[in-house]
Amino acid sequence: RPMELAYLPDGYEQTGEYQKETEVFARYILTFENAEGGVFSVEQQMTDRLDVSFGDMTGYTLEHPVIQGAEAELYCKEEAEDTLLLWTAGAYIMEICGTLPKEETVKVAENITWE
């Protein structure tokens, strides 16, 4: 089931939607932008193999907030307002990345629903 966002930060609008499904893989991505050039995406994956590479994470801090009962990994670069949040929700691997402050990133994650 595709996710729904029950919370969007002020000024952001959905700008894209992408869905792909194969026998071993399902991916659903929503993208958002605001008038000031802020961007973020929310990705929902269902897969039996997690293949995530982040590149150089030098300068990022790592925190472990709890999102809907699951421990998450929140990578944050404060001066750039650059965040990456990863967690599992049932059979899904969830990811939010973009130019949101970490508090807003966590709030978006806590308000994802599956109807």
C-alpha cells in the first residue's frame, strides 16, 4: 500500500510521484519543494535486500530517534540543513532525505500513514 503524508512542512507542495514494482522489489517515492528552493523526498521500499550507499557522510551527526516504534537513523548536517532519515515500518524500508531541519524531518516521518 502506498504511504500518505498526514503532515507537510509549511510552504511545501508535492512535485512528483514515482512508483515501480517487480517480483522482488517495490518502490514508491514522493517529492516536495517550496518556493525558497527547499526540497525533500519520501521513499517507501519493500525489498528483501537493502542496498543503500550514502557516499561521504563526513560532517554529519548521527542520532537515533524512534519513529512509530522503530529505532531510526537520522544523519544531519546542521549548517546545510541536509538530512537523511532511515527506518523500517513493517515490511517497508522508509527514507526521507532533503533540505529539511531534523525536527521537521522527524515530524513528517511520525505522520506517515498507510490507509
